[in-house]
Amino acid sequence: MTHNAKVQELTSLLDKHQTYRDTCLNLIASENTPSPLVEELFDERLARRYGNYSGIDLYQRNYKGNRYIAEIEAYTQALAKELFGAAHVDFRPLSGNIAGIATTFALAEPGDTALEVHNGHHYAQKLLSSPLKIELQSIPIPWDGPRSNIDLDATLALIAEHKPKIVNVGSGVFLFPQPVRELKKAMRQANPDSYLIYDASHVIGLIAGKRFQSPFEEGADVIISSTHKTLAGPQGGMVLTNDKSIAERVARGVYPLLMSNHHLNRLPALAGTFIEWMECGEAQADAIVANAKALGQALVERGVPMLGADLGFTESHTLILIVDKYGEGGALATHLEACHIIAGAAGLSPEVGTSGLRIGVQEVTRWGMTPADAPDIAACIVSALSGGTSEELKPEVAKVACRFDTILFTVE
């Protein structure tokens, strides 16, 4: 095969991917589409350069030739500080997971205890299970399955008993605000030197749009997050805090241990994302939550049990379907995918059920979904869960998906 044929094969695969995804309903709760503005601001000229720096001083670069790169990063930081009310921001982590690992590692000391929501984001446990010789104790935060939230009384008892150095909250199934204020009050009493880390990866856009809880106002010491889920920015991570000593410790945990080159080409795109949220973020956040609630109601009306139905289904972008009567979650997600509905399996607390599906509406909202579309989306999902074939359903799904063809909530 000639080099031209190889390039054509690669181009063909990319085109096939886009054509396929254009006919799908993407309901993955952790994905999104950047706006044309943000995509234009990805700058490959910066991807060729190294922007390493130590500590929290952006201008103390290890490589020469960074004078404008430092200014771009400082400008992006200034936007994030304004948007989230943070005094210090670090964009060097390349994902929310790395941000969480770095922050937990930086703030803990050998022998410390961490209480964590064990739902995909338990960073002390990840450190313990790694080949590194990390001396930490990770204790799961008790979970109220029917309410899809922290069991506050049981967790307060654990804080009093273990006096943890770190409490990690936030979840991969983040339906409702978590009791940050109450947890922080108990932490101050049990261990004044402790840190509450809030993982906002799934809800950071809703926080930017003032539609979710405000972690800093409620007592969080650090917010760690990805930048692409509800925020719809470039993929990456960030750490925000109002405490300089925390920022300095996290910086030492990030560089040089975990990061060197932090992919500078995403910084202008991230700045554009912050500008968009400043301009139209509240409207976008309102639309996301309204669409999630409408889709939850439409699914219940079609006989699908929903986690948190008695609590309004969700206060975020995410919904959890209880699918025991249809089959096993992983197999159902595979069948939905064959029908061009992209979703994921979800674990459930035993008192709720055995099989779940997790869906999110943030991407279809960005492409134009309104509550009026919820019945048709729900009908496609229920038809697939009930055994409809891919041949039958792909054309119906494509008709619905093709409605969503214009990116909203952006600036010119």
C-alpha cells in the first residue's frame, strides 16, 4: 500500500466515525462537544513547545521562549479564577483523575486516613492499589443508595471516629449536591488540619452556571475537576483552591512527579470555554438540568424505574435507569449501542437493584435538545430496552439525532 493509500485509509476511518456518530444519540455522561469557537482556539503551534514550570509561579519556566505562553496560561488562569471564585488554579493535570491523584498524594502524609466516595473517584484507594509504596488508609464513605447521596449520619460518625486527614467527595454518579457544609463542620471539630477535596469533574459546568452547589462557599478546601464533561472544554484537568499553601503542595505533587509537558495547545481553547460560560453559562446549565428532569419523567411514564424518582430524578446532567426487568446493564448498553444509542452500564446499591444504566444529556442539550424532545428520546431508549432490533431502531434514532445539528450556548 502506498503512503497516499495509507493516508486515504486513515481519512476514511475518520469520516466513517463522524458519519456514524452523526446518526447516534450520545448519552454518555462524561462526554461533550466543544463549540466551534473552542475548537478554533486549539492551537497546534503551542503543542510543539514545552511549558514546564515549578511551584505556582507561571513565569519561572524551565524552557526559554515561553514569554507569551506564560501570558496565555496566566490569562486562562485569570478567567478560571473569576468564573469559579478561586485564588489559585493549576491546569497542569491532563485529566480529572490525575488532578485527584496529585491532590490526594500532595495533601496526605504516611499513615493518614482518607474517607472517600467509592464510586469511581476514590483517589487514596487508587494510590494504595498502585505499585507505589503509599501508606494511607482508605475508608469508603457510607452511601444512601435510594437517595444516591452520602449517608450523612454514618459519615459524621466515621469522621468523629477516624479523624481523617482527607475527605474526598464527588462521584461518577453525581445526581444531587452532597452535604459539604455538614462534612466540613465535622472535620474541623475532629481534625482541624484536615482537607475536604471536592471532585467536580461531572458537575463543573453546572457549578460555573450557578445551577449546582457552590463548593467553596460550603467549605471545600480544594476543587479538582476535568474540563470536558458538562464544561464542554478541551479534555484535561484542573485544581482550584483559595489556600496558597495547598496550591504550593499540589504544585509539588503535580510537577515533576506526574507531569512534564502539560499540552499547551489546549490552554487557549480552555480560555474560550471559560469566556463562553461567563457569557451564557447560566442558560446552558438551566437547559441541561431541565432536559435531564424531562427525560427522567418521560422514561418513568414509559415504565422505566429511575433512581431518585421521588426526588425529582436529578439536579445534574445525569440520570440512572434501574433496568433489572430488561436485563443486565452491560449487555443492555451493548444493545443500545447497536441501536445507535450511546450509554453506559452503572452499578447500583443492592437495596435499589442489580443493573443500571447511566445517561447524561449535556451533549444533546448543547446540540439543541429541549424538554419537548424528551418523549421521543425516551421512546427510542425504551424500544431498545424492550428488545427492538438495531435494524428497526437505527432509522428512528437517526431521525431524532438529526434534529440536534447546531451548537448552542456559544459566543461569536
